[in-house]
Amino acid sequence: REPSAAHLSMGYCPQSDAIFELLTGREHLELLARLRGVPEAQVAQTAGSGLARLGLSWYADRPAGTYSGGNKRKLATAVALVGDPAVVFLDEPTTGMDPSARRFLWNSLLAVVREGRSVMLTSHSMEECEVLCSRLAIMVNGRFRCLGSPQHLKGRFAAGHTLTLRVPAARSQPAAAFVAAEFPGAELREAHGGRLRFQLPPGGRCALARVFGELAVHGAEHGVEDFSVSQTMLEEDQGKDEDTEEQKEAGVGVDPAPGLQHPKRISQFLDDPSTAETVF
């Protein structure tokens, strides 16, 4: 009923950088502060703190058109945060950022949330959603098909656990053979130097208690120096499903190991209109 008042409580960062190339970063934030009704005496302080929050103080007085892609995204996010809006909408905020800049922006957004403000973002990165979001919604063809906490969605869709081993490079093969023999269905996903990463199916002989027990008792015999077990990330599960779809499109047969029950993949669930939505 009061759209103007509602707009004052919102901040928005579009997917494309809505910046003026000839204005400096400081001038952007000062302009938006005045448009949002920040008292003139506080405009400079508001702009300075916004630049510092996003790590742009060094570039504050340079034209925004000279910024790197990552710094332009930071500036667009800083603009969305001007005036301390209660709700901030971010559309693909880390697009084009390198890993370091992306992590910096994640930490900045988590600080905003800790201040008591709400952040709603869209992203194609499952990792980003898991790091930033307390609740996730997955949209397909304009419809929300799944809503819940990251842990709820992991429990519903993630395929078992990820086992990571650290072994001497010369003993990688014996260690991999040990895992394959002791944990049926284990799939070697990555082997780099002395680091082996396996995907373990859920339950059965790959139950967590058994995994820890076998590795603690017999791991050293096969060169295992250290190991860790973590829940599979949604990003990994989706990536595996995309690989399977690519194989199908290329005409490559995909035959599951005998007796191995594959858990329902997240994309298969979303593509099946007969499946009931999950809300938690």
C-alpha cells in the first residue's frame, strides 16, 4: 500500500553492473546516499564506510569504468547497501569474480546478515548458496519446486558422503584398491599427488561408523596417513548428474554397478512433474 516506503527499505544489485563509468566509486555512493535521504552531514561518512566494507577504499576516487569486473560487482553491491536497507536483493552478485574476491564478498554479506538485515540472492552456484543461505529455493520454469534449509536439501538429495585420503604418492594405487574393496560402490572422483577423493554411496557397507572403523584400524597398512569424511555438497551432486546427462547425449552408455542403488538426483527430481514439492 505504501510502495515508496517499501522501496526505502530495499536495496538492489542487478545482474548487470548498473554503474556510471565516469563517476568514481565514492561519487556513486554519495549520489545514492542523497537519493535515499541520508542527511547531508552523514553522506561522506556513509560513502566511506560503504567503500571500506567492500574493500574499495583504494579505488574510491578512480572512475568506475576503470574498475575490474570483480570491483564493479563489489561497487554494485555497495550501492545496494547504502542507507542500511532492511532487505537487500542481489542478482548473481559474484558473477565474474575470482575465488579470492568471491570469498571476500561472501564474508561481507555474512556480516550484513549478522547485523540483522535480510539478504535474498539468486545464484547458479550451489556452493555460494550453501555458504550464504539459511534457506534455499530452487526454481524451474518460473516455479518454486523445492524449499528448505541447506541441510534439509542435502539430506534429501545429496548422494552419500565424500571420503578424502592423504597418502604417499607412491602408495596411491594400493590405497585406492583398499577403498574399492572395503566400501563397495565407492567412486574415485579425484586423484592429485597424494590426495584421493572418493564418492561413497549412502548406507550399507559405507555407513559412517564402518568407514571410520575400517580406516582407523587398517588404513595405515595401505598407506593412509590421514583421512576425512564430509557430507557431499549439492554442487558435487549436481555436477555428477550433469556429467551423466552429457554422456547420454554423446551416446555413451552409463551402467551402474550391480546392486548399487543410486539416490534420486536433484535434477531428476526437478524435471519430474509428478514429484511432490518438498518444503521444510
